[in-house]
Amino acid sequence: MAGKLDFYFDNITKSRLWRSIFRSGPGDSSLHRAQKIQQNVFLHILPTKVRRRMLRLDATWYLGTLTLGTFLVLVTTGTLLMFYYHPSVPQAYADMKDLRYVVSAGLFLRNLHRWSAHAMVVLVFAHMFRVFYRGAYRPPREFNWVIGVILLLVTLLLSYTGYLLPWDQLAFWAITVGTNIAKYVPLVGPKIRFLLLGGDLVNANALLRFYVLHCVVLPLAAVLLIAVHFWRIRKDGGLYVGNGNSDGRQHADTPSQTSVAKGVAVAEAVEKP
Amino acid sequence: MAEDSKPGSAQPERKVDRRAFFARLGLSSLGLAAAGTLSFSYQYMSPNVLYEPSPIVNAGSPEKYAMNSVTEDQVTGIYLIHLQEGFFSLSAICTHLGCMTAWRQDLGIIACPCHGSRFTRYGKKIAGPAPKPLPWYRTWLSDGGDIMVDRATVIPPMQFLRI
């Protein structure tokens, strides 16, 4: 039975269709496995090789991966919530109540979205503290630290813009206070508040603007920056694991950029003929 | 690079050939277009007409307001106050971060629930983080005999409407 399954599976993986999608072909050599990562648009931002230590819990506590997990939960639940939510002034609050009391699984999805948002903020901060106290921001990873700080800001802005959308008292006053804080910026403060709200009051314009920022602008920015963030992990020599002893040679244990480059060169040479 | 180092081309580097000229022209046009886009976007994002409530409020007949009373209207965000000196109107919006303040009859003060600012019934700050007193709004009597308040016009304090 198992042999038969293997036979069918082999037939599929050897088929022209399969090979047109997954070009690395059958085989289990290091080169093949490297190619599988390298020739896949989703996987190629990952390193082709990782050290076993990098995957251990104590290397990173998986805080970055968990943050990505909450982000994916938020994208999924948020998209589903959008099917029932109108960003217009009397309707938004009613839709939120409908999601709570009328729509099947609406309560679950809304709560999942809310709790994942809280979790993401906590995890992003935990990730940042972990990176900071391990010293993982040091060269050659300083640019990725900067990307991470921007991602922290994007996360907080996502959290803040989502705050207004239920259109309840808490939302209204939180955004009133928040945008008044922005107004204290010297010179441009009042203009920033005006542009953010699309007016002088927290009103229909403000709801629509926050909705567009929350559902389109900021998520796109986050996806783009997350892609750069992951790509840089690979380019900067993989996850930072330190070397376990305190002689100051932190980078001795991470794969050098040349070894990664060498792997790529070999793979490309094989691909060419 | 290669042709620059040819012995024949000892011309000064200032020389702009046709290719460089068009490259600069193209880049400058792109720069101009980008600046135009920025300014256009800024104007687009800044609404010209606001569908917000009128700043002028009809507070009704003066008889509605008893002597020594402070009346808050949360919809319009104003206080209408009737004291011995006359009528006047204060903003009910806290000058700290824009929360709605409330009249505390028991304490005889205006208090903000958000961050604890407190004001007298004349709008003077007595406690809390508010940086300014509550502004006085222009009030007048309409032809129909109603008290009118203009929330867009702030007047110096202690200008009472006497009827």
C-alpha cells in the first residue's frame, strides 16, 4: 500500500507540470535542498542553510516567529471582519454589535482579532527587548534593527487606527485625546490633526480615514517591511545566536556571508548549462 | 568610464554631452513631477468643505436658565452660565486633550474626567494638567430673544451678556 502511494507520488513529482512549478526536481542532496529554498518565491527570503542552534528555543524564544503568527491571524480575521463592517457613522457601531450578537462566529472572530492585536504589541516589544539585551542589533545587523523599529511604529499605528473602528465611546474619546496629543507638535501639529481626521472633529471623515489606514495603507507597509526584515536576516548571516562564551567574538558562530554566497554560486552554476 | 580616460578627451569634466543633458533633463522632470504629486496629494488629503455642525448654537430663551446656574450641553460642548453679573458661555472641551468636562454641582467646579483638570465656573484653571483656561465664547441675543453662542469666536473673559 505504502509502496503504491510512493509510486503515485513519484509519478506526480516527476511529471512535467510538477517540474514546471518546482524546478529543483527530485533528489535529497544538500544542493537540491538548497535549491528548493532558493527557487521558491515564498521560501527564498529564508537562508538556504541554518545552524541547528538557531532553531533552538533558547536562541530567540521564537519571539519574531510568534509576532508573525499573530500578524497572520490578524490579517485573516481582519479580512473576514471586513465582510460585515461599513466604515460609516451610524452603521459602524451597529455592525460591531451585529458581529457580536448576530453573525455566526462573529464574536469569536472579533475577539480573536482584538486579542491577537494585544498579543502582537506585547510580542513585538518582547522581541525588541530580546534583540536589544542579546546585543543582536550590532553590526552587521544594525540596518535590520532600524527596519524593526519602523515595524514597531507600524504595529502601534495599526493598533491605534483599529481603536476607532468600533465607533463606541471608548473609541471616540481615545481618538479625540490621541489626535489632540498630535496637535501639540510644534508648528505642524494642528495641520497633522486636521489631515488625520479629515476635519476638526472625530467624525465620518475620521472614521473613513482610519479605516483606510488600518485596512490598506498600514498592512501593505507592514508586509513590505516584514519581507525586508526577513530577507535581511538571511543577508546578515542568519539569526543571531551568540557563541556561548564571553570572549567578545560574537560572530564566530554564525555562518559567514561568504559561505552563503558560495552556496548560491554553486547552485547557480549547476542551473546554468 | 573607459572613454573618459582616452588620451584624446582631455576636455574639462564640465562638458555636458547630449546623453548627460537628456539624463539630467529626464531626472529634473521626474523630480518636478514628484514634487507636483506631493503637493497635489497634500491638497487632495486636505478637505475644502467640511460637513460638520455649524459653530453657532441657539441656546434658547434666557428664562430657561435660573440665576446662579451652570447648564451643560454635551451635544454642542458648551456651558451656558447665568450669574449675578449676567449670562456667558464657556467651552466644555478641556484645553488639555479635548475631553468633555462636567459641571460638579456638589463641588461647585468644572472637572475633567480624563486627567483631572479642574476649573472654576468662570473657566479659570484651579488644578490639573490643562495649559489654558476654558475659553469664553461670544454670546448675544437674537432678534427672536434667544441666546446665541458662536463656538468659533473666543472672547476675553468677564464679558457678560446682560439682559
